[in-house]
Amino acid sequence: MLTLGGCALLRAPVSSISGWTALHVAVRHGLTKAVTHLLNHRLDVDARTKSSESAGHIALKYRHVGIVDVLLNYGMNIETRDDKGETMLQSLPSKVAFPSACLLICFCPQTVS
């Protein structure tokens, strides 16, 4: 595993084109331990890519429900909207909607009306 001496490097965009950070990449690839490590180093759990996707949007898109749980425990804002104006619940792929929606709703019941 690559160890970086300064936290500033962890926050730097991996790609200036997409705006993805190390957190987005770790989430995309389902690297739960890396996600936890990055969040322990105070990376912004709600950092967004240039298309306004948060780590939560990416975790749900790729069906990483366990990572959604980690992100929620680090204070992820489930009301964050992507560039289509959709919250995480609204952008759920149909194949993953039920377990992920249950996790989000159970963790944040105040969002259900």
C-alpha cells in the first residue's frame, strides 16, 4: 500500500479532468479499508467530482453497500445532488435500490416523509 507523508496529497484531485480524489477512486473500487483510512485522515466525505457525484453516489452506483455504511458513519450528507439534480436515493440503480434504500432510510429516517 502506498503511504503518503502529507494529507494534502490525499486531498489532491487524482484527475484534474474529472475532479476525482483518492476517496472517489477507493470507493469506486470497493476498497473499504482504504476508504476508512482516507476518512480517518479527514478527507471530505462529501467531496464532489466535476459532475457533482459524491463518494456516496459512486458507492451506490457500483453497489458497494458496505462502503455506504462507512460513509454514513463519517457523516455523509444524503441530500447531496449530482449534476442531474438527483439525491443518492433518486439516483439508485434499480438492481441495488432495495438494500441501499433500506440502509439510507434506516440510518437517516428524517429524510422520509
